[in-house]
Amino acid sequence: MGLIDLIKEKLGFDDEEDDDELDFGIGVYDDEDDEDEDAEHLTDRLKHMPVRRADINILDYRERELFVRDRCEQMKAAADDMAGQRQEYERITQQLADIDEVCSLSLTRFSELKRLAKRIEKIQEDEKKYERPLSKITESQYRDMERREKEIPDVIKKMQAEENHQMSIKRDLNLLEGEKGALAFQRREEKRRASNAKALAFICTLVSVMAVALLFILHTTLKFDVRMGYYIVLAFFCMSLTGVCVSFKNAQDSQVSTEKKINRAITLQNSVKIKYVNATNLIDFYYTKYNVNNSYELSYMWEKYLEEKAARNHSEEVAAKMENARRELMKELNNYRLNDASIFVYRTELLTDDEVMQSVRRKMIIQRKKLKQGMDLNNYSMDMCREQIEAIVHEYPRFAGEIMAIVRQYESLDKTEET
């Protein structure tokens, strides 16, 4: 038998009570790692044991005080450690009692608990399968959309109508601009035609005068009969002058008509520009108010808001269903003698999977056994330190007052910490 086994036997670690052997068909130690951990823990505690009494000089005040204080410190540390272990031990014991209580229920009652637990798991599985859309709007944009939820659909329609109206006005402006350009070109052409008519009238007059002069020279010098020539020149002059005058008159009339059309186009263009400015100002007002660049952006944000709202409503519905399902399970569990029913509410696999129930129970048994061993070791350490201090007091009564004063210091510290 090794040293560790001998010490454990002396401490009574192998004398576990019958109630720790909870029958699940599985041994408490299924592998050798747990025993190795206990051995390492115990060895570590023994390595850090204070100096033995035989190694100090009791008659020396400094060594005696350090020894007593060291034993008091060890007892205080063991007591603090044991308080936490005891609390955890009681918690695990209560949980094991709850598991035993549930396992002892009739098949009908346990089936009802299992049904309620599966309902919770079904909600969790559905939530895992739900594909939440990726949120593409910020929280501030979501809150703004939520605040204006009633007006946004109508605003989108109005913005789209105003944008279409603005584009229509802009097209009209472009058409008017094109028409004004065409009329200006026509006016220039009519001016050029009038100018050409004047030039042609001058040319015709000049040609006629030159022809008359030539005929006159022929008549006076050569004695030709030029009367027919005069008739021809006169006829030419009259016909050409008539044609030129008609052309000039038409050009003048067309120029006046074109000027009127241009003035009307300019007036109409100015009126349309006013409409365009008003439409643009209204659209800019919408853009500024809803912090967007166009109606398509607002429509996109509205769609993403609806998606995000649906996702959040789904989460709220799932949370409400989960809360209701857990409340019903808790209500059913409260019908039985349980210390803490919440472990079954938030770990439903304990009710729906027997293997999980057995595994958790086995781990709790092992954990409780280790806690008991730790408390026994702390008790042993406290008893050993107390016996050593009492032995010094009995052996050296003259130091009793001094030693008890040191001990009372640590007792007062403990009381102060408790308050």
C-alpha cells in the first residue's frame, strides 16, 4: 500500500456513505484519471504543510509566534475553503435529489414533463433553422422608419410622382429649347432671304440701267431701232422687281411670324422653368427630410426596414413562445418536491434524453465525492493544527496567554469578515 493510499485510509476517504452510491448501473470511477487527480491534490497539500513542530525552538519568541500564526493561517484558509466546498456540496446534493425525484415519477407524469421539454426544444430547433436576413440599415435609420411608418408608403408614392413630374417638365424644357433654336435658325434664314432680295433688286436695277444705256448708245451711234429692246428691258425690270418685292415681303412676314413664335416659346419656357423650380424645391424638401438622394433609396430603406421588422417580430414571437413553454414546464415541475426546478427548464435534454440524464448524474456524484474528500482533508488539517497549538499550551502553560491572544486575533478577524 502506497503512502497516498495509507493517508487516505487514515482520513477515511474510502468510507463513503451509502447515499453516495446512487444506482445508475455505472461506477463512480470509470477511469483512473480521477484517482490520479486525488493523489496529486493530496500530495500538493502535503508539500505545502508548514514546518513541523520538531523543527522549531518553542522557547524562542519569534519562532514560537511564527509557528502559531502559521497554524492559525492554515486553519483559516482551510475553513474558508471548506465553506465554499460545503456550499457547493449542498447545491450538488440538492440537484441530485431533484434528479432522483424526477426519475421516481410515474410514467404518465414523466411523459408529460418530457412532452413539455420537447416543446421547448422544438422552439429552439425552429429558431436555429430560421435564416435571419442581413440587416442593411443602421439602428438610427430603423428607429426613424419606425417613427414614420404610417407616412412612408404615401411619401414614396408622392416622391416618385414628383420625380416623374420633374422629368416630364425637364423634357418639355428640352423640347422648348430645341424649338426655340429651330425658330432662331428660321429667323436667321428669313433675314438672309430678305437681304438677298434687296441685293437681287439692286442687281436687276443695275442690269436694266446698263441695258438701257447700251441700247441708247446703239441707237445714237449706229442708228439702230432699239424700241423692242427697251420693251424687253422694261418687261425684265418689271418682272424681276415684282418677284424680288414678293420675295422680300414674304421674308419680312415670315420673320415677323418667327419673332412672335420665339417670344411665345420664351414665355412658355419661363413658365415651365418656374414649374421645374417648384418641383425641384419640393423634391429637395423630401430628400432633406428623409435624408435620401432619391425615391429609390427611400424605397430600398423601406424594404429593408420591413425585413428587419419581420425578423424582430419573429424574435419576439419566439421569445414569447419560449417564455410560455418554460412557464408551463416550471408550473408542472412545481407540483413535485424539487429544490431547484430551473435546471430542467434550461437543460431540457435531462428530460428528453436518458443518456444525458445518466451522464450528468454520474458527473455530479463524482464531483460530490471529490468535494467530500476535500472537506475531510480540510477538517483533518484544521484538527491537526488545533491539536498542535493545544499541545504547546499544555506543554508550556507559561506561554498559554500569549498563544491564546494570537488565536483570538484570528477568531476576531473571522467574526469581522462574517459581519
